[in-house]
Amino acid sequence: MLKECLDVFKKIYEEKGESLILDTYVPAEGSYVLVDRDGAIKEIKELPKQKEPPEDFESFIEKDYLSALIDMNKPIDKKKVIHSNNYYAFWVKKDSIRPDKNGKVKLTQEIIDDYYGLLKAPENKYRKKGLELYEVVEAEIGKPDLEMIERHKDWIKNNIFSIVQDNHLKDDKSYLKIYFDANKEAYQRENRRYVIPNVYNTTDYNVPVEDKIFGLPNDNMGLNAKKPYLENKTRKNTMPYLISTEEVAVQKKFFDYLYNQACLGKSNIYLNEKDGIIALSNNESLKQSFKGYYLRIQKGKELEIHDFDEITGFEAEIEPIELKQYIPVPEKNATDLVYEKVKKLEDVKILINSVFLKKFLITNFFTDAKDIRLNDTKVKEELLRCRTGYFNWFFKGESVAVRSFFAESSLVLIKNSILNRHIPKAIEQFNVRESILNYFEGGERMEQTYEEIFERLSEMINSDTRSTIEDDAMYYYAAGQIAQFLLSLNQSSKPTPALVNPVINARTAQQLQVVLERLYKKYNYAIKYPQRISRLYSMFLLHMPENKKTDSQMLIAGYLDRSLVYEKKNKNEGEAENE
């Protein structure tokens, strides 16, 4: 799939050129100095730490990009004090040009001489296959300009240790980057002189094929003697894959582009022939249907690709999820949730993030568990257990995993809210849960609505006619109502988790009966007008459920819904029972 992604990138790169990369390039914090051809300082820019590509930085942006090392394991300066790659640029950290506490300076005259010495004779840096590769490049672009190198070396030696003070530059630990004025073709030429011999993982794996050289690219690949498991042992050539120097140059540009996106926080990359490249942060979502390739990237010491997939049918617009108040929300406990139709997958992501996971999902899809600062352990457990499934749904359009775990996971979180005495939040979660489950089912799942069960039970307990519970759904709903009423008689303002937990986590009908019997005996002294609760409790005891396993959904629905016992039948009725 990488080849297909490269084909898309190459097409766009051929149209836009270097601007495709430079428009998203973020240089490092530091002092930038441009020296003209006469040796005078032409321009100085102090660049603070950036989160976006800087404005008014045209003099430096392309020079900076072209002068960077592939990584610190492939320097020109073997001491790794100088971090640039050509003789038009000179990069050092400012603390390398001032004495440390022992009076020693990291950057020495010898290091400067060695740096420019290698730039004069790059062939001295390479051996065997690496030298062969360099000779191919030199035949294409010519030898280095020795006079220019000597002139730049002299300028650096005469100015590098005083330039900060003489020009009142920021004396901090950031970069000092010096550039010598030259056209972009000169910078591009010297960039190629450095990049091509160094762009492969190691030249040990290079193989000549006719008039071309093929090798193992360095991008996202760490094959070496310590990692033999990356080799393909079943082939004559055990390298994972080999590409030509032309292909590897394009691949490096592609990975440079991806690295820029990762630096900007855009970790989700979509590619296809129709739309080109779409880069999004976790807070963003695709706005249209999409078929193509997906990469999940991350900034490390280099670009890291953490996921690579083919998307066969992502839809930004979904069949509407109709948010309903299956359990009515009391006005005094209203939350910010708007009950409406949700038509976009992006809005479902926001909904689940805020309603169930305390807004920790979107920012922690890939965060190490130890780094997630979430005090609610149950929410954190569900976040870690379910986040991959949610990610695949929201970013790839694959809902299979969510369909398999959502019912259970959301119920766990509702119970957690109840135990933490967050009843308004639990009602909100219950309503959203029902709405999403009905969306997955393609319609209402229940034969009777909660409102119908409530009204039917209300008729029964307010009638002198003897009635019986009609089915298991009504039975477990009634159990929730009984628990809600009995626990409301507790002297404290809200029931403690120790009292609620045995009810909502009862596994069987028998356990539930035992718990409710214990509560009934404990609080029956406080029941002032026992008619309604007595009828409800009697009907509960007389029903023999077919499903012996507790229907937690109906139990919780009854627990969260309006109280049948406290209900006022009409405005003229006066005080409801036990009020």
C-alpha cells in the first residue's frame, strides 16, 4: 500500500513542487542569520517555538528544509556538534559555542575544519557501496565548490563565537542557524549531494540492477544486525523491500511531508487519486465519503507510522441517530445535551466523548495508559478497552467492534455514574445509549416503550383491581422502581454506593429479590402511606421471571425513571404517597 500512497503523493508533488512540503514546514526555535555574498549579515530572524509554519520567513524556510540532516545518526560532523548538511549552512546549538562550567567549549576549530574538510571531499566519508552511490551523484551534479567552501569556513571561524553578542541575538539554548546567500538551485544541489548517499537504511544492502542502484529505505525502518527479525528469511534477498535512488528520493519527500503534518498535530492521513491527501487532527473528521488509504502517524525522533489501512467505504453522513428522552429528564436536573437527530459521524464522536468518557477519548486514542490523567478508574478502564474500536469507527468507518461492545460498555458507565451519585448524567447516558443501540438495530428494539411500561404499572398500583406483572421486562423495571423508592427513604441525602451497588449489580432474579427484601425490611418503618409500594412489591414477588439472569437495562431504567410511588396522578390530587 505504501507504493499506492507514493503514487498519489508523487502526482501532487509534480504539480506543486517543494511548496507542498514547505507550506507545512515548521523550523526549530532559534536565531536565523543570512549572510550575503560579501560576508555581511543581510538579515536576522528570531524564531520562537512554533506550532504552525511561521509567517514572513521566506528568506530561510527552504534553505532550512534543504539543510537538515536525515537523522542524527547520519551527520557530516562525526562529533554531532554541527547539525547542518552542506557548506551553505551552519547549524549549532548556542550552548555549543559558549564555555560550560569547566570552561570548555563543545565547538572547536578542529570540528569546524573536519566539517568543511568532508564537504570539500565527500568521498572520504563513504566506503564501498556508499562510495559507489556518491560517485553516481557527483557525476550528475559535479564536484563541490572548493573556493566557496573555504570562504564560508573562514567566515564561520572568524564570527561564530562572537556572533550572538555582536548582534544581540537571544543567548539561550536554542539553535543558531547561519545561511550563506545563494540561489535555491545551489541549496537543492548540495542537499542532493548529502541525501542520496545517506537516504538508505545502510548502503550494505544496496544491490546494482542494470544501470540503477536499489537499496533499503531508511524511512520507518530500523533494520540492522540487532533486528534480524525484520528480514524476510524465506527469500534469497532477505531485505523487506528495495527501491531505486529515484524512488527513494520521492519516498523521502513523502516522509518529510508526513513529518510536517505530525508536527502540526495532524496524525490522520487519507490518500486517494480523487481527493489527493487529507491530513486531520483527532479533533477533525472527514467531511465527505472516502475510499482509499489511511495512515496513522506520530512524531518521534523521526516519523513513525503506527497504522496503515485501506478504507473501503467511509461515510461522513450517517443514517440519523434520533436522540430521545427514553427516560424523561427532570427540569431541575437538565444537562447541556440537546435531544435532536445526529446526522454526522463527527458529531457521534463528540457525543460519545462527552457523554460517556468525560471528554478523554478524542485526546487519548493512542496515549500510554500511565499518561492519561483520569481519576475515575472505571471510565479509564472502558476508555482503554474500547478506544481502538471507537477510533476505527470514527476515522475509518468500521463500526463492527463498537457494535459488539457498546451495549455492555455503556451500561458499565451508566452504573458507574449511578454509584458516583451522578443521576442526571446517568439519565443522559441511558438516553444516548438507547438512541445509539436503536440506530445499530435499524429501529426501535423494544416491543414496549419505557413510557408504556411506566403507565401500565401506574394503572396497576393505583387500581383496586388485583393485577399481575405481565412479562420479564416489566418485572425488572418494577424492581428498579422499588429500589429507587426504598433507597429514597435513607436518612442521608443520597444513597451511598454500598447500598446501591448490590441492587444494580445483582446477577440473578434470586439475588435481586434477596436485596430488595433486605431493603424493604430495613426501611418499611419509614413508609407513611404504603398502598402503592405494597402493591408494586407484591406484584414483583408474585412474578416468576423466565429469564433468571438480571435484565440490567430494564432494572436501571426503572431505577432512573420518575417514581411510580411518588407520582401525582393529577393536579388536584394533592400530596402524592409518602411525600
